[in-house]
Amino acid sequence: TSALAQFEPVARELNLTQEQAQKLVDVYPKVLAGVQQQQAESWQKQTEDWAAAVKADKDIGGDKLASNLGAAQRAIDTFGTKELKEYLDGTCARSLVNAAP
């Protein structure tokens, strides 16, 4: 893999033994999984915070949220390209629309 190709010269430069290098190679997937989990949790929290902020906003949230989200959805349906719709489906925007009261 490219990660291994990048790691090998560094391991040689540091004069790591095969055993030492293998230990680092073995721990890498665990570290990577932890980083990915942390990123996913951070993104989830961010999207929840954004949704809460929109819902609490005095101009677009509260009692006005459903009608404002409806207007936004109609605008997307009318003027949005296929690519825009696909993009929005992959973002927190879709979860906010689905969470509307």
C-alpha cells in the first residue's frame, strides 16, 4: 500500500529492526480506526449542533422552522440540479429537513 511504501524508508532510516517495524505496522490500523471513530463522532456532534442552532434561531427556527424548511425544499426541488440534490442528501442538511417538526 502507499502507506507502507512511505513507512518503509523511514523505518530503514531509523534503523528499526523487522520486529520493531512490524509492531508499528500492526498498531497502525488500530490508531487509524480510533481517528476515524473520533472524526465520525465529531462530525455527528457538529451536525447536531447546527440543527439545534437552526431550530433555536429566532428568524428561521421555532414556529417558523417547518414553513422555512418547506420553502427551502421547494426552492431546491425547483431550481436545484441533480448534483446539488445528491450533495445535500450526503450532508447534514437532509437530516435537518427530516428532523423538522
